[in-house]
Amino acid sequence: MTATKTLPNGPDMPILLRRLKFVFRPLEYIEDFAKIYGDTFTLKSPKGNYAVYFSHPQALEQIFTADSTNLGTGGGNIGLEFLLGQNSLLALSGERHQRQRQLLAPPFHGEKMRIYGETIQEITHQVCDSWLQNKAFNIRDTMQEIALRVILRVVFGFDEGSRLQELQKLLSSVLEFLGSPLMSAGFFFTFLQKDLGAWSPWGRMMLQIQKIDELIYAHIKERKVESYQPESYQNRQDILSLMMFARYDDGQPMSDTELRDELMTLLVAGHETTASALVWALYWIDRSPQIREKLQKELLSLDGNTEPTTIAKLPYLTAVSQESLRMYPILANAFVRFATSPIEIMGYQLPKGTMIIPSIYMAHHRQEVYPQPKQFKPERFLERQFSPYEFLPFGGGSRRCLGMAFAQYEMKIVLATILSKFQVSMVDKRAVRPVRRGLTLAAPAGMKVIATPQT
């Protein structure tokens, strides 16, 4: 039996220096502390409480399965209320979070995925067809365009038209600003979030969000009018339409504000994350000729009529996607928990108020779970199945990403569509590491590629 221990050891670094490192050198922030203190360490928070990092599978299981009366999430909007609103699934906790999660879950599973897959293929083909042979282009910009267009079609249900073009332009601008170095720092240094009018960066972004809201509410209103015309509405399969038909236990539908907030949540949660995951997958495939050849051989087994759901089940394509998410997960940590009463995890007695941080990155780089963890080896996912406490790119427990199945599905469909037509090669062959982009870890800006048609 393990003896109860006090809080784990941790660094005594000045909080300002620690926060600067957290913002500008996110991987080194985790790795350097782990080298000194091991996989579990404590940081003192600015408010005098403690934050404890965990990555051992046993600890993560205890955290993700703990009773919500002992471990709360406190809403945890992470400074995004200005964009997502108060009704966002990310902002809710307790029974209200569970109620909203159950209402939103059905569109992300089942037969609808096949329909979404065809849309994803269509959009990817449209974007790829614009690539010029032997002309370098920014791979992140291109993957973001695919991800955004997929969301606007699959989630919002936008057809072609001026409103779609205007919304796409506004959203691209806001999302790019959210991922900029200034805004990345602004999430953690709130004094940068100053609205000084249209001439200030923050003020300009808030005006753009206001315009986005006007377009979204107009779209919701139009959909409601359309819903009274069953002959034109009954075949709609987009997630907004399904959310509008959903009902709480008391028979009430979601309000316009709730619909708006969840649409923005799906947009923000599914745009940058998917784009970054695709960039990393293409990066690793290009760096590994043997892996590229093996994946290409698997893709050659397909014909032009292969259904997306069949493509998404390809074993090596799945393994490559999973290994990409293991190497550089888009979020370094899962949803933060707070000890609402004293709790014991891995033999450590944590006082009430302790912030508990499940580290996805450290969990994915444990030598005993993933031998040679710094090497890109998709075969490891063919050799064994990892538990949700060993492989957790989408977090875990009741806060695991609702769109996990859709995100993995989209990633595989986009990759298969691109790689069936092109070999994508990085212009600069030097190794790169993730940088902070808003709340996520992403490939550095400016990565250029050349797409060569497959022969």
C-alpha cells in the first residue's frame, strides 16, 4: 500500500518568468520541469493555490473517473467568454454541462458521418485543385481554409452566397488574430485585452465578432423560417439543423443565444485544431519516406467510388493519424480540474482548491508506454491498443472533446484525399517544433510546401 505523500516537489521560479516561458516556449516549459521533478510536479499559482501536473496513466484514470463532487471544472472557459459566450459547452459545468452535452452528441455519430465525409472530400478536392505544380504555398493557410469551409458547410449548413463569403472572411480574420503572438500572450496577460476603439487590435476584433454575430443570428432566423417549409428543410443534415430540432427533457428547444454560442464553440474548437493536426501529419509523412510509401500503397487499394467511412477505417492511415496526434497533441493539457475537497491522487494528498492539470503531452511521451517516444512510429498503434489514460489527444472523462470522432474522421478523409492526388513535400527540410498559437500548440507559421501530382 502506498503511503500518503504531501504535494509533489516543483520549481521555485518567479511567476512572471514562468508565465513568459509558458507562453513563448510551451514545450520546454513542460519538458524542463519534467526532467528535474519527474512526471508529477507542483507549481504555485499567482493566487497562492497550487497547480499539480499529472501524466501517469493511473493518475489520469483517477482524475477522469473521479466524482464531480470532489473534482470540479469550474466552467473553465479559459478566457474565451468574449467569443464563445456564457452558454458554450466549454463554459458550463455540473448538471448543466451534462445536459447540454447529451443534447449536442447525436449529430457527431452514426450515418450522418458518411454524408459529412462526402462534403469533406468535395471541399478538399476544390482546394487541392487550386494548387499549382512546383509552386510553393503555405500549408497551414491551406489546411485552415479546408477546416473552415468544412465547418461552415457541415456545422452551419451554409450554401454558396454572399453571406457565406462575408462570414468566411470575418472568421478567418478573427481566428488569425486569436492565434497571433499578441493574442497568444493576451490569453495569459489580460491587460492586453483592452478595447481602445476600432483603431486598437482588440477593439477591431470585437467589432468583427459583433458583425459575425449579426450574420449568425440572421442565418438562424432564416433557418427557422425555412423549418416551416418541410419540403425544403427535411433533407438538411447540417449540425445547426439537428441542433434546432433537438429538445431538452422538458421539451424546450435551444434558444437562439444557445445556438449561437455552440456554433462558435464548434467553430473555434474544430478549426485550428484540425488544421494543425493535418499540418503535422503531412510534416511527419514527408520526413519519413518509408511511412509515406507504406501509406501510399494502402491508399492505392482504393478506387474512386470507395465510401468515406471505408477510407476512415484504413488501418495504416488511422495509425499515422494517431501517431501525429501523439507526437504533438494540439492541446498540451486536458481540461483543468479543481479539488472541491481534499483528494488523494497517486498517493499525493491534495488540499481543497488545488488545480489539477492532466498533461497530454507528457502522457504521450512516457518511455514505458511509448518506447522511443520522440520517434514517429505509426506501427506502435498497430501493435497494441492504448487505454484512454495513455492516449488522450482529445482530453478525457466528462470533458473529453465532443467532436473527437468527427475530428479524427475529418483528418483521415482530408489526408487520404490529398495524398491520393499529391505528394506534399516541405520546402525547408529542417526539423521544427510546436509554437503557441492562442490556446493551442501548432506548427510554426510560414511552413511552405510543394505539391507534386501522384504518377
